[in-house]
Amino acid sequence: MIRKIISINSVVVVLLAAGFFIYPSIRAGLDIRDPALRQPGIPKAAWRLYRNLTPRYARWAQERVARGRAEGMAVNDISGTEWPLFGSVFYLWGIENLQAAWEAGDHSAGVEPKVFAKEAIIAASELVIDPKHAAWVRKHWGEDYLHRENVFYRMLVIAALASREKLLHDGAHLDLLRDQVESFAQELDSSKTGLLDDYPGECYPGDVMAALMAIKRADAVLGTDHSKFINRALRAFTGAKVTRHQLPPYMAGSATGFPCSEARGCANSYVCLTAPELWPAQARQWYELYDRFFWQQRITAAGYREYPKDLPHSEWTMDVDAGPVIAGHGVAASAFGVGAARKNGRFDRAFPLAAEMLATIGELPNGVQAMPRLLSNLSDAPMLGEAAILWQLSIQPERGLPVKTGGSLPAYVYIVLLSVFLFGTWRILDAIWTFREARHPPEPTVWTPAFQVFAWGCLMLSAIAALAMGRGLIGIALLVIAVMLPVVRKNKPTKEAETWPDAKPAPAANAQPTHVIDG
């Protein structure tokens, strides 16, 4: 029985190594060769992600709204309150980009995106405007949360409903969309500084700029025109309102308009994604400054820093907006830097960033991207990372901006892909050797064999049940634990065995010599 278990484990290890190491490294290597990473167009990786993500996103969003879990979230639970909403907006923006590509003649998807994704579009937009998902901002702003500052949430409402109307033309919630566009534009325009708070005492200019982009997009579906207001709104991001690097700050005082912090990569990438639709000339200047003060090539990787190069003690840190900061590289800054570079026509920057992203995400055979899933909130926003990547890879250059191609693969890409592939190969070869050894006697000696066989069976059955119920992470974890059993006991050689192989036994003391007599 022990030999059978070891043989089954060997087969499982081969399958796990192939699925989690060999396939992702080969898949990434092929994706990186896509010309659409180096020039305008939708990469095949984005189309594939869209097909795999869409049905999962629809189910998740519907179930989350039905459960009403969001109503009990604490106001300081950022990943539980904010992430489900802006992940849904990221998804909707990604679908908008794919639909635009379809209408421009790219029919790689086979079915029109707005048709295939209709259920997910509705589910994502309903989640954003669900009153229970607004519980945390209601605690901040009171019952008039839809008409009093609250920039971040109201921006998401406008963005989600504008995307839905543009894609489906179903007229859903148009009164709410029109109310939010008009009331927010009026409130922001009458603001002394052109800024409003996300939360009381917290103003993030990047979110104000995203709200302006959402209003402009809403104009296209409502038939309204806020172009003059948007032109005036530039006042909040220029002159004395910028940092010493002439970039909008990460945080500012809404009452004074002055920066409360340095410019940061996570905010800069966001600004450089939204500004080209609002003020193309100004956006181009901001991107050039961002590239000058924040781009770096270090520890084999290329990317955008979270903090300026001349800011001390900023190489290794982490927070909820920036994610990990590794040797200065900002994970969020570089991830959203893919879209910022593509939006500004800078494919010489977008290509190495996208290649690093594809080498890191670990796309599995079922289409799930392992690393984005692990870095998301598994309970409240499990598909945030994948939705963000869909949006980033589908962004196209703003019309009228010059396109610059080029860029080379950083050493990081080769190191990661080769390491992952070789590790998977080693595990497969080791499992094959173990399988062959298990077929030959003697039977391995194990500690408490009956208990280990029972535990192995329970783990295997639990893993199969978890996988069947769609609990992939739990199922894989149980499989990994199961293949560690049984623990084999190493037998120590006995003293009798510790003799030279060719030694002959000594004659007995009373043994008589033997004579051979002829005749």
C-alpha cells in the first residue's frame, strides 16, 4: 500500500509541477513575443484573460451583492471596502477597451465583447452602486454621501454607470448617473481650490482627476458637455499646486490646494493614465517628468519608483496603495505604469514593464493568474489583480500623441522564466525517479503506517472535494500536504551488517585441519 501511495504522489507531483511551473513559464515566454506589447493593439494575453475572467467575475459580483457582506465592513478595511468597487470599474474599463478594438476590426474574441460580457457588465455595475457597498462612505459622510465631496466613491459610480450605458445602451440608472455628474461637477467647480476630499481630511488629487475623466466619458452617453468645466479644472494641478518635481502630489489639502506629500509612483501612473483624455499637452509634460525622476533600472529589473530618486530611506517599504517597494521599484507604480506608458504612446517603456508583468503573474492552465490572485484580497476582492491587468494591457495610445516603440527585455524576465522552468523540470524528473523506485521491493518503512495512510486518504479526498466545489487554492494546498506523506523512516544498518563485504569468517578455535591423502 505504501508503494502505491508513493506512486500516486509521484504522478500528482508531475501534474502540479507541469501546471504551476512548466506551463506558466512557457505561456509567458510565448506571450512576451506578441507584437501588440511593442506597438498599439490588444495583446493575445488580454483577450485570453478576458475570456477566462468574465464568467468568474459575473458569478463573484452577483454572489457578493446577494450576500450583503459589504455592509458590515469597518471603515479602515481598505481592501474589503474599496477594492471590490474599483476592481469592478477596472474590469468595465477593460471591456470598454476591448469593445473599441472589436469595433476597429479586431475580432480575435470571436464574439463581440459587450455581448459575451453582458452579464458581467451588469453585475459589476450593480455592485458599485449597491447601497450596502456604500456603507463605509456613509459612515464617513452621513446620509448625504452622494452629494457631499466623497470623491473616490462618486467617481466610481459615475465611471461604472457611464461604462455600462456606453456598452449596453440599456438606460439603467441614468437618473443616478445624471445626478452624480451634474452635482459633482457643480460642487468641484465651486470649490476654492478645485479639489475635494475622498474622506474627511484626506484629499488625493489623482482621484479628483479620475473623476474628471469619468465626467467627460459620461458626457458621451448623456449628451451633456462639461468641456469648459474640465478645462478650468486644470487649475487644481498646476502652479503652486504641484510638487518640487512639477508633478501633482499624492496628497494635498483640499482647503489650500497645496501639496501635503511628494509625488509618488502609484499616483503618478494613475495621473498619467487619466490626464491624456483631459489635457493632452499637459499630460505629455507630466509623463516626461515622471519618466525623468522615477524610471530606474536596478537589480536586473526596469520600472517606476514609488518615491523620487533623491528621497532618502525610500528603497524598501510598503503600504496599501503602493504595495511592496523593492529596491525603490514600486509594484503598483510599475503595474499601472504599463497602462500609463501605453496611454502616452511610450511602448519603449510599456514593453519591458509588460514583459516583467507577464513573467511574474504565473498564468495557470485554467486561465487563473496565480500571483495577482494571491496579492488580491482572497475573501473580498479575489479578482482585483486580474481585472487591473486586463485594463492595463488593453489600453491604447491617446489619439494625437506620438508613438515611440523599442525597449528591451530586462534580465529579470530571463531569470524568472528560466528559474521557474528549471525548478519544474527538476521536480518532474525527481518524481519520475521516485515512481520507478517505488515499484521495486523492499516496501519502504514508515512511521505509524496505518495513521499516515488514513491521513493521506483524508487529505486526498478533501482536496478532490475542494477542487470540485471551486475552492482551488484550498484544494491545491491540501494536495501539496498530501504528497508529503508518507514520511519514510530511514533504516540504520545493524552491527552484523557493518562488515567488509569480502571478509571471510574466522575458523573455530577447536577446528581440526583437514588433510587430503592420496592413494
